[in-house]
Amino acid sequence: MATIAVPLGAQGEQQETEALRRPALSEYLRWSVDHKIIGVQYGVAAFIFFIIGGAMAMLIRLELWTPDLDVMISGAAYNSLFTIHGTIMIFLFIIPMWAAFGNFVVPLQLGAKDMAFPWLNAFAFWLIPPAAVVVLLGYFVSPAEAGWTSYPPLSTLFSGDGQTLWALGAHLLGISSIMGSINFIVTIFNMRPPEMTIWRMPLLCWAVLATSIIAVMATPFLAGALTLLLLDRVAGTTFFDAAGGGDVLLWQNIFWFYSHPAVYIMVLPGMGVLSEVLSVHSRKPVFGYRMVGLSSMGIAFVGFTVWAHHMFTSLQPELRIPFMITTMIIAVPTGIKMFSWLGTIWGGKIRFTSAMLFAIGFLSLFVIGGISGVMLAALPFDIHVHDTYFVVSHFHFVLFGGSVFAVYAALYHWFPKVTGRMMNERLGRIHFLFTYIGFLFTFFPMHVVGMLGMPRRVAVYVEAFQPWNQLISFSAFVLGFSSLIVIYNVIKSYYHGPIAGANPWRALTLEWQTTSPPPATNFVDDPIPFEDPYGYGTEASAAYLDAVDEAFSGAAPAEGGGH
Amino acid sequence: MTSTVHQGQKPKLGVAEMRLKNNRLGMTIFQISWIMVFLALIVVNWQLRFSYNEWPPAGVAPFDPLLPSAATLSLLLSSLLIKRGLDALRAQSPRGFLMRWRGAMALGIAFMAIIVYEFASVSDAAMATQYGLTMRLMTGFHFVHALAILAIIIRVYRSGAAGRYSGDEHDSWAVEGTAKLWHFVTVAWIMFYVVLYWIR
């Protein structure tokens, strides 16, 4: 019960003039060191890549409508299609998308005026467009065919020159990711207000911190692997070529030492989002706050010890059991999060906003992806379904059912803060319905065809699988359509949505204790955080939120007709 | 990680203090992060050894560690002089700073000259195996970093010669940061030196 007298009262007058003064759209196309602009730049760029990658997924599903090769010219063309789909979704969509929310929200949640290194922040973002051009150019020149994992010798002896460009692009994206992560770690450690100890920090910041620690420790291994791949492709070395004393398993070891932790880079921030959204929209404190924060660190740590489970069929047999055990251990911190989220919403005053729906969608889908993950960790089962659609199903459950649902939850949750206007809730619910049903019927049946033996990464398949594949493809088209709904909603709401006000969700974290959108310096005075970022349901928190509402009430209706 | 550091209420830092604190932590994290690439290359070296029954492979003469040891000593002294130069600047002795950095640059260039010589004189027999390939990979990769950071040292030295830095730590981050980068190059090299020349 520390101070509940909110020091925001004096701001009212100043806020009024600044309210809903949004940056001009042209500012988003220019170099800017404002973390809020950079956050939106990341977000819009990543979403564009999501649409491009999604369109490619639609093509993949169109090809798989029939057992024969019909849409694509050749098997090789199909190979390059799923290669670029995976590459775009992982390197150009999910990782930058979390940088978007991290950039926009983390400094605000910490009450900071900007990130620790604003210039570096902008530079990290502006590495992405050229990297994307390089990768996409490769696709049109002479495409890579080796999948996003680019195993040699496929990627050294068979793939086209696009593979070289792919490696260069991935290099740039890795460097961008490292610079962004250094920025996040320094910001989170150094720039919190004096009242906010690390144990009072919002859980999104915990998750971004864990993510950034993984990124700075693991991404250099990707840089190492890509350097070797480039040398093998252009300089005639034989690091991956057994004929010259090299070893193809070398790539798998180094690459997965990066890429397995990288899957936590892709999902941990989503878990942070979930803690925020579930707590705010069910009006209850996060259950087991410390355990949620520490389990992020636990996942980050254990994540470094499991990489070889991607190599169960190529690894020395005696190493399989240890990696099977570490892989199963990682279900423990993830399970802690699951139970604490359930404990959070249990008995809460749940408001089924679109953000909440997507968060609950994440809960139900991620748990399926988690369970199929434990199944895959079991060595005998993994050998059986290795490289089948079961694996495809598993990682889409965690990366789409997990990460993308969390992206949508975050979008509906923070859109009012970013733009000052609310999203359309009715469209949001329709969007959720299409996404959830489309997703479930796209990816759940893949478990079945996978266990029946349909291999992944093939354009032709046995005729007996056709009914399953038609169900999957049809649902995939529904899923593809659902993203058009959210695009329409975002554009419509940006111009015509209801004015949000400072704190439409009555949330306690600091990003809501300023105008929407926040002024250039984020806060007019240094904000004082509430004693507990999730202390909902107490009189003190109600008093704090009322004081915030009062401080900004003059600001909200001032805009009226809209600019 | 450092939860205890942030316990208790501390006064808000000024802009200059905050910038220095951020720069220092950022540099530390960068060092921890980027050393991982060098570790990755050590893993590469290590795993490729298993392709052969013996190391160096049969018919390949092992590298002579004499010159590389001299190079390593030179780099260590260079790194030490860089640090002593920073200390001199902090002690309000700009001339001592410049003098020591001249020595550090000379020793650094000597190090790099030996490395270039070693890189160029790998035998064809060695290059036909991973013994020579990984050696060139590692020394080459390290050389690129040494060269880039030497360029930064020269640039900072010229600014120093123009009297741009006072002894105040808020005013001379460029000197401190550059010194830390050179220490990074030194540590990375010592790891490589041990793996390449002493672990058989």
C-alpha cells in the first residue's frame, strides 16, 4: 500500500492539446529514432511479410488439393515455394513482429522516454528491408530449394544461387536481431523507474528480456553456420562435404544450436503478451507472478540444451536419450506458465474482448502443440513420424496457434494505445471465429495424415490421402480469408474507430498511464508505477485507475470528429 | 540475473550518467554475444577433427607455434598498452595516452603481419584437409575483426591527438569502448591460439 496518489493530475491541461495527435503516415516511411515509430515500422513490415508468406501457403495448399503435380511446374518449384514460405514466416514475420511489440510497449511499460540506444534501434529495423529484398530476389533469380533449415548437401550442392542470397539475407537479419536484443536487455536493466524493482516489472518485459538473452547468445551461432555455408558455396571450401573431410552433421549441430532456442525467441514474447492480456481482461492478478517470470528464464536456459532432438535420425545413437530427457524437461517451465494462466483467469471477471478471445485461443491451441511436442520428444514415436505431416502440424500449432494468436491478441490489446482508436470488436470476434475454426481444421487433421505416413515437403502423395488434404486445403483457405478481415478492421478502425482514451482496458501497467497515442516523450512527467503491475481487484488499484482516468479525461473527447 | 542490484530506491540518473551506464552494459552484452561466433568456430574445428583418425591428419605437418606465440605475446602487450593508455587519459595525461596507444597500434600491426604470414604459408597438403581449412577460417575470421577494430583505434587516436577527449569518463566513452573492443579481439585470439596450436 504505497503511494496511490497518482502524480498525473497536473498533466491534464498539457495533455489536452497533445491528445490524439498522431504521427503523420509519412513519418513511418522515414528514418526515425522514436521507438513508437520504429515499433509500428516493424509491425507493418512484418505483417506485409505475413501476407506474402501466407499467400505462398495458399499456393502450397492449392498444389496439395490433388495428389498430382498440377499447380507448380516441377517438384523443384514446389521445394523453393515451401522454402521461401518458411523463411519469410520465421525470419521476416515472427521475429520482427515481436520486435514490433517489444519496441512499442517495453519502454512505455518501463516508464522510459525511449530505448537505451535509439539510433541502434532504427538501424536494426532498417537492416530488414534490404535483407528482405536480398532473400526475395534470390527466390526470383534462382531459388533456394533446401527448406528454411537449409541442410547441406541440399543447400551446397543442389540449391540455386538464391541459396547464397538466402544466406546473406539471413546474416543481415541475424545481425539486426542481435542489435535489437542488446537494446532490449540494456533498456530493461537500466531504464526502469526507481520504484520498479525487477520483481515488479510487467511480465511482457520479463519475456522480452528472456527472449533477448536467447537471441544474443544463440544468433551468433547462426552467423557462424551461415559463414561456413557461404564459404562452401562461393569459396570452394568443404566444411560440409565429406569428400573433403567435412561433415554434413556440422551444419545440423550449429544451425539447431541457434534454431532451437530461436523457436523460443518466436514464442516467449507471445507468452508475455498472454500474461498481460489474460490478467487485464479477467481483472485478476497474474497467478504466481514470480514463477511466470522465472519460467521464461527457465525456458531460455533449458532451450540451449535440447537442439539435437531435431537430429534424432542422424545423431549418434548414444546421445539420443540425453536429448530426449532435456526436451521433456522443457515442458516443465512451459507447464508452469499454462497452469498459472489458467489460475489467472479462474474465477476472474472475464470480458470476452477480441484480445481475450485470441489469448484463450492461444491457451487451447498451444497446449495441443505442447503435447504433440512432448510426443515428438519421445524417441520411438519421433522415429515413426520423423519428417511427416505430424511434425508440420506440431510446429504450426506452436507457431501459428501460439505465436500468431498471441500477435493478434497483442494487436487488439495495444491497437488503442498505438493509434488512439479502438478496433471494431464485432469484426474482431468474427475474425477470431474464422481464424480459430480455419486453423483447427487446417492443422489438426495433419496429425492424422502424418501418423498415417504422409511425408512433408512433397508435392505428390498417395491418392488415399486426398480427402484429408482437401479438408486441410479448404480450411487453409478459410484461414487465409480470415486475415483479410483483420486487415479491413485495422484500416477501418485507424480512421473511424471510437476514440480510445488513455486507458480503455483499465490496465495498471505504465503504458496505459499516458495519452493514446503517447506524446513524443511518452510521458509528460515521470510516471509512478502502481505497486503491483497486476494488482487488480483492490481498492488501491481502483483508486489509482480512477485517478488516471480523471487525469486524462479532458483529453479523450477533445478530438471529437477525428482528423 | 542481477536482481539485487536494483533492490531499493535509487535516485534517477542524469542523462550523461545514464548514457554511460547504457554504453557500458551494452558493450558487455555485445562482448558476451559476439564471442559466441568465435566459440561456434571452435565447435566447428572440434567436430571436424572427428573426420580424421589423427590430428593433424596423416601426412600433414603440424603448424609451428613459434611465430604465432610471438604474435600472441604482441597482441597481449598491445591490449595491455591500450588499457594503460586509457588509465593515463583518466589520470589527466593526454600525452601518456597517445604514446601508449601508438605502442599498442604498432604491436597490433605486428600481430596482424604475423597472422597474414601464417595464413599465407599454410601448405597445400594442409589445405587439402580440414586442418588447413579450419585454420584459415578461424584466423581469417579473426583477422577481419582485428582489422575493423584497428581502424576504429586509429580513428579514435586521431580524435585524441586533436584533443577531443578530457579525462572525464563521460567525455571519453569512445576511448573506453575502443579499448574494450580491443580486449575482445585479444580474448577471442587467445581462445583460437590455444585451439589451433596447442590442442592436438
